[in-house]
Amino acid sequence: MILLWGVPGDAPLDRIHAALQNRGTAVRLLDQRGASSTRAALRTDGDGWVTGKVTDATGEINLDDVNAAYIRPIDTGTACPSVSKDDAVFLAAVAADNALVNWANLADAHVVNRPQAMAANNSKPFQLAQIARFGFAVPETLVTTDEAAVRRFCRRHPHVIFKSVSGTRSIVAPLTDPEDTLADVANCPTQFQEYIPGVDVRVHVAGQRIVATKIVSAAHDYRYAARSGNEVRMTPTDLPTTIAESCVAMTRGMDLYLSGIDLRYTPAGEWYCFEVNPSPGFTFFEAATNQPIESAIADLLIELDHARPCRRTESGPNGAPCSAPRPQEAPGLR
Amino acid sequence: MIAVLASRLDPEAQSLVAEWSSADAALLSAEDLSRAGWVFSPSAPQTGTAVVEGRRIPVSSLTGVLTRRPAVLAEELSALAPEDRAYVAAELNAFLVAWLAAIPCTVINRPTTTSLSGPSWDGIRWQAMCERLGIDWAETDEAAPSREVVVCSTKCFFAAGAREAAIAKALAHASGTELLGVRLAAGKVCGVTATPALTDVDVRVCLRKQLLSRP
């Protein structure tokens, strides 16, 4: 069985749910909005995997029956806005969500994606260092509370952008008026990057499947092009074999089954990588191009559902990650 | 210099800083993070600067950082407007994860992506880790008295024999920590923490030595 966990109304979750149902797959949706009445009874199985039962308004889920999962949970407070955070009911919702996160991290099931693997995206400079280790070019980056450091950085790079450090969604903005921005930089470390000219390419990786989308826009951040009165044009594109292979390898190396990778191809022929999104909002791209991203994810989940359990394999199908490394028993313990 | 990343309201951290004053120890508080002077280049972390107890210092002068908190809390950022505190706390924690993971000096413990002081796992996760290592885990209703064994680098303190020491070291190794407190009851693990109490003199001496040694 495939378990879906998140909030109905989230377009990617809804689309995958419908796709799996259309394929006649056994799928169960766990609605995070009902977290305050969801009860999770977890246990370890003696071999270091976590299983148990989850009961929500629909009924009971035996987690032993779940062989694959697609999870898109959000902050508990946002999922359950009508519940006061001072209320015991809210604490019950938090407990249920925490239990499900623990299960997702330690389940003997193929989870797309495990929360511990996704967490790297919550620190952009941390993830950027990871990306660089996989051989991609990354923009020179400065995180600072120091005005003088920003000025030195701007002297080295004629065009600079700035954005947030955390996973809190921020808009990439050009540093057009340093005096305006630098006045507040001491209050909070701010991330500045050299501006990389070129064409944006968004790559969705689902297991071994790749879907690449070329994005052309005059906006600095195409996600918010409409705000600046700019258009966005997206078209399917192909990747050089080495770049495609690097995207798959990086996704797998980050212990992810699914990723949305932001690349930029420069006029000088270089490929830069800015970010690896472990829970990509793929519907935005598929709506514009009709590319089969939804199908790729649904097919991946079905493959994983039929694959051998994690405990019997070092990795999932097609070399995809299965679980956290399993330490060997240390000597002297028996 | 040894920087102790902790709340300025943490008496144990303050005591460590005072005791290690001859090693130029200082408290790195939440307030320091919102001061001018931080410079971090992920591609060259050794070249940056930090702000510790209000002083700007080169990262190259740090021999060690001891992390005694899993996160900076929004409630601590009283100098900021209330509506900005949650966002700034998120930014500070994201920055610290990257900075602590990258700086070349000894960091005990290196952060995970969700905790600044090493793994901050629920009990069920430590239980699962114990099972994978073949270590017995005590059920919560077992009422035997418990004791905390502390691992500091390659040393183990308060273990009642080689087996307890092996258990604690195995958990430290498997969780990627240099400092770990493992609570044992009747030979079974009943609790684990990456921020054990540091009241014992011998543990403090060991920790200080590790924080003064270059990795």
C-alpha cells in the first residue's frame, strides 16, 4: 500500500493521489488537517525499524502494510489553524505529527522523502556546500552581518543578489540599492550571492527518471515574475548526459528519491546549481509544459510499493536510497 | 579561543566559561548572532569572522566550539520587533547549521540539519538505534535505578565495567557524536542525550583538552 500524508488542496499531493487512484493502486491518504484526532501507536520491531498503527477519522492504518509513502506535511499550526496553540488538542496534533515524522525517518518502507534527508534544504548555505561536493558549480556566497564585508563582496562581483538563509520561502532580489539593505544587515545574517547570468533549467528527478524544463523570464526570481510584471515561458528541454547523470547521482547521494533541482546554464557553457528542493511543487511546471512529472512520481511510487522492503536491500530500485546507514553491532556488547 | 554556544541564562555554560578562562573561553549567545561582524563564506569557512561576547574574532582563532543548545529560540531575541523574531530565529538557526558544520576547528557536537548540538532524537529513534547495534533498551515501566555514562571523545566516564563503556561508545560512534550521555538501568539503555550534564571535573578536563586540540 502507498501512504500519502499531507493536506488535501496541496496540488502536488492531490495530483499524485488522483494518479495513483487512476492506476488502481492501493493508496491511503492521511489528512494532516485531522492531526488533533489522529493517534499514532508506534513501536520498534526488534531490528531497528519503526512500525505500528495510525488511526484517523477514516480508520486504522497498519503501518506494516505500507511499503511506500509520499509525504508533504506542513507546520502543525498551519495544518490545524482553528486549534489554539495553548490547547491540549493542539499538543495532541503536534504529538501525532511528530510520531509520523519518526515513522517516516525509520520505517521499513520507501519514503519519498524521509524528513531527515529533506532537512538539509532548511539551510541554504549548508545545502550549497553539499551541492558543491557533488561537483556542480555554485555561486560565490557570503553570509554576513557586516556592512564592510558586503561592500567588499560587491566590489568583486558587479551584480549581486540576496535571499534568506533558511527554508522560509524568500524572493531572490537584486542588490540594487546597498544603502537600503545594509542598514539592517547587522540584525540578522543575510545571504548574498554573485549573480549568475544564463537560462534557468528546472530538473525534476524521480528515481532514475528525469524531466527538464527550460525557463525564460526577465524576472530575477521566475516564481514571482507576475509581481514584477514579467512573463515566464517554460518549455521542455534536454540535458547533456553528464549533467543528467550528475542530477540523479546528487539526488541519490542526498538520500532522496525525488528532487526539484534548480540549474542555470551560462553563456560561457557552465552549469550552476542553486538548490535541491526535496519536496518540489512540480504542478507549476507541468501545468505550463504538460511534461509527465506527475506520471514519473506516480510510477516511482508504484515501483517502490512493489520493491523489496528496505531491510532486505542496501538500496531501493535503481540504486535509490532506502534508509539511513545501518551501523554494525559493536564488539564487546554480547 | 573556545566558544561555548549556549544561552546566557545557562548557569552550567557560564560556569564552564569561567573555569576555562585561561583557555580564552567565551559564551556565544543569541545576542551575539544579531551583532555586526559575522562573515561566513561557505567556500572558505576558515577565512571568516564571528562575534563572541560582543567581540569580533577571526574564525582562525577558534580552537573549539562547544554546542550546548539545539536551537536559538525566537523568545530570546528580545531586541527585535516581536513580529520579526520567529523569522530571525529561523535564519539564525539555518546560519548556525551551515557555520558549525563548516568551520575547521573542533566542534562538539557537530550539528545535524535539525539540531545545533548533535542529534536531538526522540526516545523511539534511540531505541531503534540500540536495536540495530544489538543493545538492550529498557522499557519505560522498568523501575531500576539508572546512571548516566558520559562519552567524551575516546574516553568513557562512570561506566560500571567494559560492557557499559562499549555500549556508550557504540552509540556515540553510531550517532556521530563526540559527547554523549547514555543513561543505563540494569545494563539496559533507558535514555540518551547529546547534551549531558558537565558537572564532573574529569569530564570537563577531557572536554577542554578536546576543544583545545586542532582536528
